[in-house]
Amino acid sequence: MTKSMRSIVVLAATFVVAGAMCFAQSGEALYQAHCQSCHGPKGVPNPGIAKILGVMPANSPAMKKLTEAEMMAVVKNGKGKMHPIHGLSDAQVKAVVLYFRSLGKK
């Protein structure tokens, strides 16, 4: 393999890895980008938002009672005043749900 061909292969591999890392966002980063404005940075909403939108804290018994699948459906489809979150893969939805559930354990 020539030196220039090897450089092209290395460059292409670098772009593939960098692109994959962009899609593999953590649940925390996704939560901060899409959820914390209503649900609060620690899973506890602002009292005014909670009252107006009916947002419950992550540690509420009603939230803890929901299954992972039920929470994923709410993120994908919305419920009540919560709009669906578009543009997330199933893996990203699961990551944000797992992160939100972890806030309820703190």
C-alpha cells in the first residue's frame, strides 16, 4: 500500500469514528438538551412549570411506577402537554429514560 493510500484510509477511518461518536451521546447530554428545561436539571421541575404543565419530579411514586417501555413511549409519542421528542434513535431514547430514572434514585 502506498503512503498516500494509507493516509487516505486513516483519514476515512478517523471520519467514521468521529461521526459515530456524535451519534453516541450520553443520556445526561440528551436530557440536558431536550428535557431539563421542563423537568429540571436534577429531575425536579420548577414549581411554576410543574403546576402549569403537570410535570412530576423523577422521584415521585407515579414516575417510579412507570416501566422503562412506558417512559420510552412518552418520550417518542408525547403525553398530555409533553410534546414528543423527535430525531432520537431508540438507543438515545433509552439512554435519556435511564438517566431520568437515575435522577429519581438520588
